[in-house]
Amino acid sequence: KAGVTQTPRYLIKTRGQQVTLSCSPISGHRSVSWYQQTPGQGLQFLFEYFSETQRNKGNFPGRFSGRQFSNSRSEMNVSTLELGDSALYLCASSWGRRDSNSPLHFGNGTRLTVT
Amino acid sequence: GQNIDQPTEMTATEGAIVQINCTYQTSGFNGLFWYQQHAGEAPTFLSYNVLDGLEEKGRFSSFLSRSKGYSYLLLKELQMKDSASYLCAVRDLGNKLIFGAGTRLAVHP
């Protein structure tokens, strides 16, 4: 069974640009969560999508947005990039049932560098 | 607010036992997870606790005390390949999985 796939693996952008990252979950998983990982802060929760609806949101500015398609694939967009947005962006999928021990399965991430 | 604390770094010797602690204060509690992350790789699921007590899985065990907001991950018979970061994460009542900053474990011969 294929794992979580994120594209691209690496991105270099300049300040002020915008970027779109893509995530394909494990087949059958309906929940997709996005995290930002930096050396000092660890994994910071961005948002979670379930059945094309945003179910949870972290404390990031409105420049960070996402969406989920009917096939559960998800995209994350960051507009007006800042230097501080340089990070590893991880996508994770799960069955999404609230009361279960269903763990998150992570992709290998997209390494974004903003110059 | 949400707060999950773990030690930043630990070192241990091959063959030994190491315990990585995690304390948490979150908006409700709906389970605690431990993940392992090797440098440059994705985090991978290790264990899950939702009730008090010890869960054992091979060389790895995880303990939970909900009343104390405390968990630990116990690694036995350490191997060099266990050198990695270990992430403690709590699922809150809104189903968000909140992660600690992680503990970097270095295993030396």
C-alpha cells in the first residue's frame, strides 16, 4: 500500500511569492493534516481537512490556507512568503475517526526555503 | 493553552535502557502518541496510550498517567539505529494532534 506522497520535495522561493504544496494521502484515508516543522519549534499544527471540509485550524496567519479535493488529496498554499516561512512542511493522513487510536501517517515533507 | 514538554537532548549507551519523559497540559485529552523521527525522514508511529498504565511493544514501552499529565517512552536494549528524535503528541478533544518539540536521543557505543 502506497504511503503519503508529498510534492515537491524541495522548493526555493523569494520573499513575497506564493507557493502551493501537494499531498496525496494513503488510499482510504479521509483526514489530511498539515504541520510546519522548524528546528526550534518542533511540529506546529496548521490545519486538518476531513471530507473536503476544514475540521481544525492552528494559530497561523491567514496567508496559510488549504483545501481538500473529493479524492482526499490536499493542497496547502502560502501567500506573500516571508523568510520565517522557511521550514519543512509535513502532511499526514489518517482514517480521521475522532474516537479512535488511528495514528497519523506522515509523508516525507516539502522543504521550503525562502530567500 | 496547550503545552507539551520533553527534554531537548539525551544520550545513552548501546545495550542500555533509556526513559524519555513527557508532561502535557492540553485542552482536554483524547490519547497520547509517541513518534520516532530519524534525521531527514518522516515521523513514524511508535505507540498509543489512552488509559493509564503501560503499553509494551517489543523493545519499546510507553506509560501514561492522566491524573499527572505525564507519559514516558522506555527503550530497552538500545541499538545505534535508535538514535533519532522522539516526539510526544497529545490528541485534544477537538481531535487536533499537538506535538512537543521532541527529544533528540544519541546512542553511542
